[in-house]
Amino acid sequence: MNKKRSICIALGCMLMFYSCGDKKQEVLGEKYKTIRVTTNDKVLQTDYPVTLKGRQAVEVRPQVSGVITRVCINEGDLVRKGQLLFVIDQVPYKAALQTAQANLRSAQAKLQTAKLNAQSREQLYKEKVVSDFDRQTANNQLLEAEAAVAQANAEVTRAKNDLSYTEVKSPVDGVASMIPYRVGALVNSSITEPLVTVSDDDQIYAYFSMTESQIIDLIQQYGSLEEVKKKMPAVTLTMSNGKQYMEEGRIDAISGIVDKGTGAVSLRASFPNKSHILRNGGTGKISVPTTHNNSIVIPKTATYELQNRVFAWKVVNGKTQSAPLTVYKYDDGQSYIVLSGLNEGDVIIADGAGLMREGMVVDTTHVSK
């Protein structure tokens, strides 16, 4: 009897031991990575694809017809405004100028003769030697001679201009493009391809688009489009090779028109380019920052989605509790800005939210901030 009683007591003690162990385990729960919700300032970087253009990209075309006799630059050269780029055969234009100058001298001589004739007829008319008709005829001949001189002067000016156009010069400072024409090519003002394109790329413009709603958000944040341009922080550019451009840029132009086809608004950011790394026609990605003050920011790993809604797991009294969230419509791909659903001081599951379930016991003895 005593032996049976001893066995029962032992079994009872074992049951109590295991029961206490389960209770302790239930109280402590599983250890999950948790964080305490805080508020801070968040700079949200939003990326947009851009097309790069130089401050000026001028297509240089000939203004006269002729054969190219000299190409004075190499492709890709840095050129200065007024620098000689091409020479077109000058022989016919020099001859045309000489002819025009000769015609001018002839017209000037005829004008002198007409003046003498008019003066003589005027004197003879006063002496009643010739009629008024003769006097008027002489005056008309004088006017005709003056008109001929003016016309000859115009021909000389045109011939000089045509001759000057045989020396094709750069209209701007910039970088030369590839050259599709060589010495001996016959060119004229209606050629399909320009002789060369000179891109002034000391300043590079990055063109990109935002949606209408994004522009409205910016206007509401800053007050007006002008204030947006004045107060928006600097933007950064990631080049096509994946590296960040060393200079920051500023948004300096925003279109006042919404494209009917795309619903987008065009913007322009300006970047200094003294090193000429950026080139006209290039591409890249621009990062536009927007600052959100005193915001609750949580990692995306702390959330899960259900029926197009975002949820997080709050830890309340040591157990998980699902919390529906309202998050800002734009994000950086890594975190959410929470507009509602969480309060400062709340403890949430930081990782593996998709594996949790309602009412799970969680050990909150170590909470990250």
C-alpha cells in the first residue's frame, strides 16, 4: 500500500512539474524580432527615368551650296563659338563677289554721269535753252542711276555673305557630334543630315515625368509650382552605368500642362557638367526626395498584405494582434510610411509577418527601437 502511494505521489509530482513547465513556456512565448514604434523624419527617395539633353544642341547646316574642301575639326572635339568647322569651295563665291564689286563700280560711274547731266540740264533750263521735259528726263535718269547703285551695293553685300557662309563656324560652345560628310561631299542648305551637331553640355537638363496626382501633392505641400521649384531639395542622378553622378541637381522647370494621353506632367532638372561626363541624348535615373516629418516608418518585412490591404502584427499583452494599416501611397521599396493603424510606443513583429497568426504568444523581453 505504501509502495502504491509512493508511486502516485511521484506521478503527481511529475505532472505538476510538466504542467508548470508548460505554463512557463506559454508565458514566455516564442522569441521573435520585435521593434517599438517611434516617430522620426523620413526622406523618401522616388526614382524616375530621365532623358538627358545639353543646354543647347544646334544642328549646323550649310547656308550655301558647294563641295566641302576642308573639315577643320575631329568628331567629338570640344569647340568654341565662332570656331571654323568646315570650308566649302570658295572659288565661285569669290568670283561672284568680284563681279558684284565690278557692277557696283560701273553703277557708281553711271551715277556720276547722271548727276553731271542733271546739273547741266537744270542750268540750261534756267537759261531757257532746254524744255522742262528734258530737265525732268535728266532727273529721272539720275534717280535710276542712284537705284542701280543701291542694287549693286545689295549684290555686293549678298556676295560677301555668301562667301562668308563658305566658312561654316560653330554658333555655340559645345561638343561636336559624329560627322557624316567628308572632303569632296556636295552639300546644300536642304541636306537631310546636318554637317555636325554641336551640343552645349556645360549644363545638362534631365527631363522626366510625374503623374498629375504627384504634382498636386507637391503643390499642396509647398503652396505653388514656383515654391516647389524654389524649396524642393536637391536631386541626384544615377547614370546609365549604375553609378551616381557626383553633382547634385535642381528642379528648375515644371510644365503647366498635363499630357492628355498619359496624364503625366513633364519636369526638368538641371545638373552642372563641367567635366562633360554627361552627354546629350543620354539616359539615367533621377532620385527625387520628399521629406515627411514626425512620421511612423516601419520596414516592409513587418507587414503582410491581405485582399490588397496592408497589415502588421502588434504585440498586445504578449500576444499577436492583427492591425490594419493605412500607408502612404509612395514608398522606397524598403519601408512604409504609416498614416494610421499604429501609434508611437506600439510593439510590432519586425520580421516574418507573413508566418504569424492571431494570438500567438511572443517573448517581448528584448525589443529593438
